[in-house]
Amino acid sequence: MREYIGIDIGGTKCAVVRGDENGRILKKLRFLTTDRERTLEEIIRAAEELLTPDVRAIGISCGGPLNSGTGEILGPPNLPGWDHVPIKKLLEERFGLPVHLKNDADACAVAEWKFGAGRGTENMIFLTFGTGLGAGLILNGKLYEGSTGMAGETGHIRLFADGHTGYGKAGSYEGYCSGGGIAQYGLGTAEELYQKAMEGDPEAVGIWEQTGRNLGRLLAILMDLLNPEAIVIGSIFVRAGHLMEAEMNRILEKEVLLPNRQACRVLPAGLGETLGDVAALSVAMEDFA
């Protein structure tokens, strides 16, 4: 059985896992993300602890911007000081194994396609819908990254001429279809608004319905542009999708070409709390697909 090491680098915490070719997690180590040097030392220490003779490759999932071709982290906003970090080279020299780096949306897309809600599809879109809004694109049975690895930046598409700010642009989809965007209504975090809505608060319910309408407009663009079989949505949608679905579906029925709508299912991510871990493992499997 082939084994892999997956490294999930987040703004507040990191996880290093060992898993097999079926996406099964065998062992996991977690630690807080601190400064760059200390965190890199922790990553190396954890990988050394998990390493076995059966490990074939190492995969890294990290928020962008990054260059997946050169394996360099380029300065993600949630990782201050991580500018031009050649992490692929560092780990290959340390462990003598192939190392692959992908942005977290792409990594999650591959994980859901191989092991989660998108299994069996040839054309699938994954939307992060967490703190921010990004997408990973599986097109014709392959991950599509674009010419510079920046394909799928759905959060930067403009929804309104002005308004909530996300991805550095006022009025962008990330300003409305993300945890950071929902908080800009000024009535609490996405989690707090979820609790209020579940208690029947009409203002909170209205915000989730508006979020559903905004999400529906984005999904309509993606369905008509890329004609996927499935759009899989993570994080907030997994927990709160039922508060958005009625308005989201109303927009989809109104906006999308009928054959495209009939061809596409909108699904919550299937890997649950293991998504980040399996995503990093999926990156490691790149040479063994």
C-alpha cells in the first residue's frame, strides 16, 4: 500500500498527516502556525516523525498566492512573512522525496473529486465558501490551474458596483459569499448569524436568504460558463446550506440554461472535517494518479 505525507498550512494552525492511496488518514499531528521559521521547523519535525519506508511523496496545501510549478509560497495574506518561500525545494532536499504544492482550493477540489462528493464526475467545481471564496476546477477529468496557477478566483468576480469588500475589491462575490463577507453586515460572525437564524431571528434569516441569492448568481455563471456535472461547496455551506438553498435554487431556475441546470448538482462537501487533511494527501498523489 502506498503511503503519503500531507501538509496543510493554515493561517492559525497546521496539520501534518500520513495517509494511504485511498485517502485514509493513518496518523495526524497538529500545531499552531507561528512565525515562518518556527513553523517550518515544526513542519519538518512532524514529517520526520510520520515518515515510513512506504511514503512515496509529500503534498502541501496552502492558501495562495503561490506558484505550484516552482513550489514557492509567494506571500499569502493569512501568512505574514511567508514571502517567496521555496518550500518544495526545502523539503525535497531534506527528505529526498517528490514534493508538490497546490493552493488550498485546488487541493480540496481534487480531494472531493477523488474521495468525496464529486466522485465519478469528469467536470466538477469546488467552492471553498469559508473565510474567503475560491474555487478549484476539475475539467475533462483533470485539475485546471490556468497559465499561472490562478484559475478559479471566483471571489474576485464583481457582484455589485460597490459594497462589502472581499479579495481586495468592493462589491466582489467574496464580500458576500464568505464568512468574512457575511460578517460585514455588522450583525455578527457567520457562526453567530447561523445560531440566530436557527432561533428564528428574522434579520438573520433574511441575511442567509440574501446570501443564497448572491450564491445562486455566482453558480449560474459557473454552470453556464463551464457546464459542470457538480458544484461541491465546503465549509459554511456544509453547515448552513439549508438556510440558503431555497433562494439559491430560485435564482438558478430563473438564470441558468435548462440543459446546464439539469446536468449539474449542487452538493455540500462530502469529506467533512477530514477535507483539509485529504486535500494535502491528494496533492502528494499527483505522480501516482
